[in-house]
Amino acid sequence: MSEHQAVMGDGQAGQAQADQAQADPHSAEPLAPAPADGPRLELPAVGEWKRVSPKYVVVEVVGTLLFGVAACAAAAVLWLVADQQWAIYPGAVIAVGVLVTVALEPRRVRSIGYQLRDDDLLFRRGIMFQRFVAVPYGRMQLVDITRGPVARWLGLADLKFVTAAAATGVAIPGLPEAEADLLRDRLVELAESRRAGL
Amino acid sequence: MSSPTRAASTSLADGAWHRLHPATPLFRGGIFMVAVLGFILANLRERLVDFFFRVPTYGGDPLDEIFRRGAVGWALLAIAVVLIVILVVFYLMWRMHTFRVDAESVEVRSGLLLRSNRRARLDRIQGVNISRPLVPRLFGAARLDVSVAGQDATVQLAYLGSAVADELRRDILRLASGAKQAAAPIAPTDAAPPSDAHPDALHGSAPAHGFEGASRFAAARVQEFLSPELDPDAAPPASVVRIPPQRLAGSIVFSLSTLVLVTLAVVMAVRAATGNPDWLIGAVVPVLGGLGYSFSRFTKSLRYSIAGTPDGVRVGYGLLSTNNETLPPGRIHAIHVFQPLLWRPFGWWQVRINKAERSANRGAAGQAASTTTLPVGTLADVMKVLELILPGYDDDQARALVTQGLLGTGHAGDGFANAPRRAAWRRPLSWRRTGYAVDDGVVLFRRGVITRDLMLVPLARLQSVGISQGPLQRMQRLASAKLHTVAGPVTASLPVVAQAQALVLFQALAAGAVASAEADTTHRWRSERAAAPAGTGTAGAEGAGA
């Protein structure tokens, strides 16, 4: 990451460059404390982030495309059948938006990461809008595993870590099913050994 | 709390099934039902007779018609049967509605056809609430709500004798606290039929005979009605915070809703003067509604008191219908102290909290659920209340931090990590004051200038912590932070903080939350800290009842 720092300077980091900093997801994060004020929000001195399966991109892309196709079809029907000229514009905007989202999808999926630390679960996601969450294991109320149709076909599952706070929002999507089950058991075990009240 | 009545009391918390106050069905809507029935009969009797008996033409009053046909006996019999059926149903409902309290849980079972059974574990108690709506209060009855975490997860004991409710609350809190006491022998008797062992206790007075009994009953009721809301023995006077009525009135007058109301009224007056009466009628309704709301807010918050007892904070309020809630230590997840602009000249503050319990009760000041701990108070009151609801967080440094958090303008070295100058354009007025502090197991978020806000979250209750950064924030090396607590009126978030400071905060809280949660023993708040100083500032009362 150090080479990017030189490029980006102070406060001038363009979005594209900032994304490149994130582009190589499987490289370990620097273990040494990062410079206190790096170019982007990055936790210093944390271990290696575990990433979700790259296949999860397919799930996201299919979902986005389905939405895009449905919206464009509705716009087309309005335009061609009901003769509503204006429907072209929202249709076009949605189509462009969908294509951009699909193009960025691999990166967004690679940005999802989690870590099991000694006493808490660390979670991150997002490139443009980054988010880091730390949840102590003892706060776990339940672990939810869900499988959508596409994800099931790919052998993936989504894991959700639920606490008493709705805002926690730690959902790790796109885990291989066996790994999701293992992670669930591990989390329950950790939570049991560190049981805390509300 | 070491009153001799504890040992001598005929405790209902003995693990056996007990019944509620015999007038319960009446209080629970029976009176309302009878009144509605009476109203319907009085107003619609002609129509009803017409409808049921197909006698379209009769002269005048149906009572005359009945008399004329010589059916008086049948009519009386029908009324008697209806009354008896109602009474039997009420009696059966009362018979079937039983509760028991043992060392582990509070349990209620009720229902004639649809049996229901609700049970709350005592170590999960979030609060115990005694409410006395006006009519039951006149008859010396009270409702006891034992709430556990969750949406409307309360076990309701409605209704009990007033004195019994107080006593039962004390017993439930004692059992829940995990205090090692052998005061009440606990002998769960599952199969035993409900015992009427304490009819006196349930009635709340000695059995009455004739006129003398009735007058004694009335005298007891009057005495109960006039007695102070907070038992003077229950809490040391120094820890009690009260609100003078004139301050309460002032706080309502100087509020945003009043401003809107006055503006509306002025506009209306002007329009009326220039002659446009049609429009006026539509505008009167919201004004009257607003006045009614303000008035009910006023009466509900009258006689407000907050006090520290050995088993937690007691918040009581209400003039005619009263409410009295006990929050054991460690049941408060987030605290928000704030001051609207209009209150600043008077130095008034309001304190709101988040709790895991989401009761359906309407709280003071009109808010859903009793989350307003202090409707209006001075800085000194706020300090006292914070001491009560954040036990153990009352040293000099804490006071200095809280004072800075409330009044500080955000100079360097005031104990808070404030937003840097480059964030000024995001919060032109308040960026200097926008900052955080972590001290002794409590996180403080300070923000806002027009409305001054200070959020306090005990780390032992923190569910998780999150920091986030958007593209614009990244360019400026800024971030925002959010503390995730149970849902409630308080959202502890910091809209802007320097990126490096956000990382420091994140790491401090991630570690602190784990450590505090491990050290926390409040689910059995008296069991493991017997030697430690009591957090509620009433150390002397600890274990006195043993």
C-alpha cells in the first residue's frame, strides 16, 4: 500500500486510485501499524482478512441483471405498448446503472472480509463507502444461515450475525456451504464461552 | 430497606400459584364494557326490541309495552340471567388467572378457552413497573409489569392490591438480584392447586364487615391516594431528583410544539380579523389537539421523581394515574442528554435512555415507552441522574468530562477528541464540539450547538461498534463512527471524526467492550459485588435485609 500513498498525496486521492489500492484482495494487509493517517480508512495491525468466495460475484450479478431486465422491460412496455415516450429515459438510466454496478461487482465482492479475532468478530465491506464493524462474540444472539436459489446452485450460503442491536448489520454473504456451517459452529462455540448479558 | 415488614411479610414470591385482585376483570375493561352496554341499551332499546322481536308497532316506550303484555317477570329473568352469566364468566376468568414467583422466574397463566402461559426469567429482568391507572387506583389496585428484553415482552400481573404490588416488586427484585438471603423459603409446588392463602394481602386491607369496614376501606384508599408517590424509606433523600411544577410548565411552554401552536394561533387570529371564518374551523382542530397534548404531557410528568434504591433507579410520575418503574443496574444501554435552544436561557436539560425492554406503556412526556428519564432538569439534576443511571461513573474526572460534554465549546484539551478544522464546512457551527471521549468504561459522544447533545454509552452494554467512510470523507481523511446499541430513542453516532481518531476509537471500543462485558455482573447485580461499593450510592442499604 505504500506506493499508493506517494501517488495520492494529501486529500487528492481520486476514487479510481483509491479503488486500485483495494484491487489486490488476497494480499495480506500490512501487519505492522499503518501510518496513523493513511490515504483511506484501514485498520492498523490486524491479521489477514478472510474473503468470501469469488463465485459470489455471480449471485450479485444475476440479482442485479434480473432487476435491470425487469425494470427495462417495464420501461419498454410503457414506451412501445402504452406509447409513453418519457419511459425511455428512466429505462436508459437504469440500464446504465445496472451495467456500472455489474462492472464494479467483482471489486465490491472482494472488499467483503471478516476476521475471527480472540474476542470479537471483525467485519468489513465496501470500497467507495467503507464500513468496519467489531462485534464481541458474547454479544451474539443468533447466527442465521440463508441460501438463495442462485447461491444454492453455486453451493454458497449467507451468514448473518445477529446481536441485540439492529444496526450491527454483520452479514457475510457468499461463503461456501461447508465453510458457512463451520463458521456458524465456531461462532456459537465462541459465543458460548464468552457469554455476556444483553 | 431493612424494614421489619420484609421478614414478617406474607410473601407472594414463594413459588406457589396465587390469584390476582378479585376486581381484576372489572378493572381490565369490565367497567368499560358495562358502561358501553348500558349506553347502547339506553339509546337503542326501541331499535333493539324492533330488531329482536319483530314488533314494529308499539306505543312509545318498550318498557310500557313489556308491562302491557305482562312480561315483566320474563324481562327481569332475562336480565338476571345475563348478569349471572357475566358474573360467572368474570369469576371463572379470575379463577383461571394465576401467577407465581419463584427463585428463577415469574409466571402467569390465564384464559378460559384460550389458555396462555407466560414466563420471564428473573436474571433477564430489564425492569419492574408498577402502574396505577385512575380507576384501579381509587380501589387500591395496581398493575405490576415484569419486563424482559424484547418487543412488548412483559409479564403482567394485573391487578394486585396496591400494597401487595409494592411488596411483590421488592421480592422480585431481591430474587433477581441474586442476593444471598434466606428471608423467604422457596418451595416450588408445581402440582399444588392455587391457594387463597393471602386473601387479605390480595384485597390490600383487612376483611371488611358492614359500615365500619366500608369506612375503614375508604379511609385506607384516601390515605393511599394522598400518600407520597415515592416511599420515603425506599431511597435516601439526597439521591432523589424532583421537578418543580413551574419548571415543568416552563419546559412545555418553551418547546418547539408550543412555538408552532402560537404561530398557528396568531395566523388564525389575523385571518379571523381580516374575515375568513370558513378557513378558521379547520385550523381550530390542530390547535386544540396541540393544547390537549401539552396538557396531558404536563399532568403525566407531574410529581416526577427519580431516586436511587439498592435495586436500581426508580422513576415515578403521574398525578391521577401513576407509574413507577424500577430499572435494575446495567439495564440502560444508551443515554442522551440534550438541550433544545429554547431551554438554554434557563439551563434545562432532558435525559433519554435506550432500554432492551420495549414496553407498550405510554411513558411520561407522551413518548411511547418510558424512555424519558428526566423530562426537564438543571445541570445539577442531570449530574445526579447520571450518577444514578451510570453507577460507578461519578468521580471528578467523569464530572469534568460530562460538564465539558454538555457546556464545552470544544477547545483543545477539554478531554474530547474533536473534529479537525478541515471538517468545518460539514458542520459549520458545531464542528468544534463534535467529538468523543472514552473514560472508565463509558463512551461519550458530544455534538450539536443549536441543540446540544451528549450521548453516553456504557461499554458493558455496547453491542458492536462500526466506523465508515464515504468518498468525500476519504478525500478529507475523515470518517464517521456509530455505536450499535439496542433500539430506542437514542442513536449514538458521530457524524464526523478525523480518520486517525476514528481508528483509535474503533480499537479502543473493540477492546473495551470485550473487557467491560467480561467484568460485568449486573445480571445478578447483588450477588458478586457484595463487598464492592454499591453503584447506586446507597451502599448502606446493601444486604441490610439479610
